[in-house]
Amino acid sequence: MKHLKSVLFLTVALMLVLSACGGGAVATKPAAGEPAATQAPAAATEAPAVATDAPAAEKKVATFIFTQEFDNLNPLYTNQWFTAITYQMWSCYAWTYDDKNAPVPVLVTEMPTTENGGISADGKTITFKLRDDLVWSDGEKLTADDFVFTYDMYMNSNNTVSSQSPYDEMESVVASDPQTVVVTFKDVFAPWAATLWKGIIPKHVLQPVFEKDGNLNAAEYNRAPMVGCGPFNFAEWEAGSFARFVANDQYWLGRPKLDEIFIRFVPDDAAQIAALKSGEGDLGTFIAYSDIPALEEANIQMFTAFSGYNEGLYVSMHKDGHPALKDQGVRQAIAYAIDRESLVKDLLLGRTGVAATYWDNMPFVDPTIKPYAFDPAKANELLDAAGWKDSNGDGTRDKDGVELVLKYGTTTREIRKEIQAVFQQQLLAVGIGTELINAENFFDGYAEGGPAAKGELDIFEYSTTANFPDPHTSEWMCSNIPTDETPDGSNWQAVCDKDLEALFTQESSQVDAAAREKTFHEISRMIFDQAYWIGIYWDPDIWAINSRLVDVKISGATPFYNIAEWDIK
């Protein structure tokens, strides 16, 4: 148990120990931020103490601090990150990824390959062999039928799931026997390993619900998934306060070392940092660089996990956008005009690096690419060559009566506001003006009127990833530009480069990993040279973990992949 600072907390801890012994304990509501406790039975009903009995062991409870509450625990109905990472606790991934982002079989005996016969010669059919000792937490066997049921529920139109991808890429899913799942894709789908089978749902629990209600939209399981297949079992979720997951004694890989994971929901980063520094929390994430020194002084360990996120500037290519940005030289001038090395050193305390490409820290980047240097003279040269000059002496360049003033938008996150202020000064030094915009609805899509998706910004800043650790993304596909007819498109900057699209089409159907890597080298080089995306800094996940937690490893793709091995000193 964590160090308790008062007699009151010691009393709560004692009640936790006593409650583990049974004897008619009465449940009580926990205080905000504290694990659920139980009252000790009245003295008159207690058995006499035996002097030779060993004292009861303290429960090993790890407290996680989440700055966002779950929206729905059913994998079909959410794509929220803070929810998805819990699936490695209580639900199942067919495989996870370790701290080197290598796949780790969990439900499957091995990763399918062409060499072991798991992937067909044409790359369209993938056969998954399941372990024969899989069981749900209620003791029922977990079989290929659960995989087929999961697929069917994603694809049934009565279920208003968050997304059907990648299951809508499939032609069929068949259970050829209880331990064999055969998936046939309509076409070769290269990112299958990074996208499939993230959270299997139990057929024996949910099929009766579907048959009764016609869908799973209001299933009790969505908020209380009492049957899972991970090392922990869901216990309770109190809205606005906490959630609890307790050790699964039936876990087929062995009982986890922790007895309970208590997740406390807090409203903001400041509350998270306070809880970590005081010892009331054992784990938090998305730590600001400015908070790291104080946490380290409080004996908090920092874990950095690259998860595919790199902060960068997206340059708008919308047909009605600023005409200067249609010129490759102007886009490159922006890259040369900003001093990212100093920014990383001063604002980010030198604890990360300058990003060159969308895929930095992955093997899919042309190794000869280096970040654009800070070179205002080169920026001025390129702008002059493109015909943008300050003809009226107002401090910004112009051409054909159009001022080179760009709408530069991002979120309301403080570090991004600080970066905007720095870049505004540096861009103005070469004659590029900027109008700074910080939108609360920045991440809203086209249909919701998001400013980036609607093409209302000339350059915009954020970090994202699509299928990490797979490099595939549709962000630069012509066909994915959002319109009234296709509002869900994610190509918010409206890049439509036919040569680039051809390369993305090629990589998505390449079965050979080495050949696909070479294709991405071409893709990364093309985007870099064209300056469609200008890297700012590496944006890894930073985890703060109390030093009393041991045997902790963090993966960028599946953070809690080895959580069954975590322990408390």
C-alpha cells in the first residue's frame, strides 16, 4: 500500500485488510480519489484472534490518474484512447506490442506470415490459430466463434458502432474450427496487424442481448462488462469519480501480481500532477515537459514511449486557400524560417527532438532525411524567387495585391499557443504575417464545422497517428478530402498529389514487408521535399510512474501489455 499520511488513512487501510477476510462486511462508498473500502464487522461477530496466525497480507492496489473519463467500455462503441488502453487489463487483444513495438501473441499461438502459412499467396486470406486454453473470466471457453460474433456485431447496421474500420475491408470471417479464425479481405490490406481484434466481446453474454433488443446500443455490458478475458476483471465504474478492476483469478496466463487497479478521474493536468506528487496516484500520462523536474524530485519515474505522434505544421492546399502555399518554394521557406532546435531546447527543456517527418522514430523514413535547418537567409531567397516581396513597406510580403498573411490555427493547449507566438515572430522576420487562431472545436470534423476540416486555416498544428505501429494513413489521399458528400474525410489540408497517392495505393497492397518499407521511404521523402507537412518536435507519450511500482514496461502501441507482471514493492 502507498505511504499513508494520517491515522484516518491507516484506519481505512486496516479495514481493507479485514474486509479481505470476509465475515459479513458492508460495502461503503469510497471518498473521491481513494480505492473502495469496506467496514470491519462488529467486534461481537469476529472470531477470536489466534496468536499463531500470520497477519493478513495487504492488498496491492495501484492507483491510476486519468484526465479523461470513459465514454463507453464496449470496444464497438468507442475510439477514445483512455478507454481503449484499459482493454489490455480486462478485455483481450489477439496480440499486443511490447516496449520495442514488436507484436506479442496473446490469444493467437503465433503471428500469421506467408512463411508459416498464415497468409495466403495473394495476401487476401489470413488464418489465425488460437490457443486451446482460452477462457472468459466466468469460466466459459473463448473460441473462434467469439471472433466471428465480434465481426458480425461491428458490421450489423443495427449497432451504431464508432467505426466499422477495418472490418469493412473484409469479405468474410469464418470459424473453421474452435481454434481457427479465417479472415478473407476484399483486397490486400497491409495494416491488418495494427488494426484487427482490439477487444473481443463474449458471444455467450451478448448474443442473447442482441437477439432480445435487436442491437447492443443500450447493453448493460457497455458500462459494466462483467465478463472479460484479461488479467483483471471489471468491478465498478462510478461516473465522475472512479473505476475499479480487480485481479482475475481465472486468468489463463496466471493471476496478476496486483490485486486491484483503481482509476481515479480528475478534471485536468494540474489535478493529475498534484495527485502524483502527493503519492495519491501511482500513474499518470501526457505529462507536460515543464512538470517533469518537479515530478522527478518527488521520486516519480518517467517513461517515454514513442507512439507515432510527431507535432507538425500541416500546410493547406485547398483550392480556395492562400495562393502562396501552392508554391513548393514558399512552403519550404516556412520550414527554413522557424527555429525548432531552440524551441525544443527552451520550451521543451531539451527533452525531445526535432521532427523531420510524419514517421520519425519508425523504420519507414528515408534515412537520408534531416530536419530543415533554421536558415532565414534561405527562406528570404526562396520567397524572393517565388515573387513575394514587400512592395508597400508594411512589413509583410505581397504579390499581385495579395498580402502574405496566413491563418495559423491550432488547439487551446498552452504549449501550442507558446509555439504559435514564437513562430509568429520568426515568420514575420522573413516577411510572412500570421493571424493566430486557437479553436475549442479544432478537432471537429467537416460536418461539425471544424476549422481545419473545413479548410478555414492556411497552416494548422497538431500531432496525430492512424494505425501505429503500422505507417499506413489516408491523410494525403485525394479521395479522402472532406466534402459535403464525404464529410468524414481526414485529408483536412486537401493535398491531392497523384504521384503521392499512387505510392500510398502501392504500399497498402504490399505483402512483402521490405518492399513496403522502401515504398514508405519514397513517401516520406516526397512529403518532406514538397513540405506538405513540416515537423516541429517528437511528441511521445510521457508516463509518470511512482517508483513503488516495479517490473513496469510501457509500449507505445499497447501501453499496458505486461500489466499482469506489474508489482508493488
